[in-house]
Amino acid sequence: MNDSPLEVVAELILLLSIILIAAKIGGEISERYLKIPPVLGELVAGILISPFLLGGIHWFGGGAVFELPLGETQGLPVEPQLFFVAQVAAVILLFEAGLETDRQQFMKYVRPATAVAAGGVVLPFAMGFGATIMLGFASLESIQAMLPALFVGSIMTATSVGITARVLADIRRLDSPEGVTVLAGAVIDDVLGIIILAVIVGIAEGDEVTAGSIGFVFLKAVGFWLGLMIIGSLVSGYISRA
């Protein structure tokens, strides 16, 4: 039997309240006592109350606070309503970071940011790949035998632009030269990560991976980013004059 809209809204408000309270407590502990950016404490609080830890426990004989969805929504980490709110919040966070970033300064530090991104891709990929091989989950006998190590390495290259922006905002360094360099590096890191993952998925599916296919993925990622920057530059002028 489906829940009524009122029950769905009430449950969503309850879950958001739990998340906000836990995040606030974690952030305060990090900032006041550990002297680190509050976002790190908020992340730890989110991990603790997730469906995979405390949030998945059936307290006092009742249901879990954060049940893993089943049926059509199986695969989502939380209920679809809460997942939607989380996605909107992530978009707002990135949008706010974009508003506070100087485009000219961003382009000025592209070269050092590229070096930062390259280091942030090569080193984590090598560590993830090597650790998977050493632990015996993959081998160097063939490409197919290396796939688990390749996937782990590609996962290790991922950088959260949202978290990076939030940490820089918390320490008020978002518009500083080093802040812009780190943020630009995170963006470039994501583009490189997409290319690496596309190549590995192509290998796993048995498709032929060519320089042309890699270049096409790169052009799509960079083209999408440049397109958004151009549109944003054109639209921002009209919005500021409105």
C-alpha cells in the first residue's frame, strides 16, 4: 500500500531534521575542537547515520531510520524523495561556488591547475591499481585480469568539486590564487577521470578503444564545460542589469 502525500512529506521532514542536526553537531565538533573545516565533520556525521551504519539499524524493534530502497528505486542510497533533495542541494552548492569564482582568474591559473590535476589523477590511480594487484584481487596476466585494478584506480581519481568548493569557502580562500588553482584542478581532474573511466568501460565491454574514441569523449566533456561558461557569461550580463 502506497503512503499518502502527507506521510511522505512528514517522513521527508523528519529525515532532513535528523540529517541537519547530525551535520550541525559534526561541523561544530570539527570547527571548535578539532580546528578543521566543518564540512569534514559533516561528512563523518553523514557516514555514521547512513543506511550502512547507524541509520540501517532497526531501533527498538521498529524500522531503520534510513532504509535502503527496494523495488523500482533499488540502487539509490536513500529514499527517492531524500535523494532528490540531496541532488538539488549539490547543484545549489556548485552554483554558489560558480558565482564566487572569477572567470578570468580561473583561466589565468589553468596551467598550474592542469599540473595539479595530473598529479591528482596519476598518483591515486597508481596507488589504487597497485593495491588491488598486491591484495590479489587482480593480476597482470592479461587486460581482462587487470580490469578490477583498473576500475579501482579510476575510482581513486575521482575528486568532489562540491566538497572542494565547500572547504575553500569555509576557510574563505575560494577566490584566492591557490583556491582558484585547486578548484580548477578539481574540474580538470573530473574531465580526466571521465576519460579514464570511458576507456576502461570500453575495454570491459570488449569494444575497440581508439585514439578517436578517447578524443571524442574528451571533446564532449570539455565542450560541455566551455559551452556552459559561454552561456553563463552571456546570460549573467542580462541578469545583472535586470
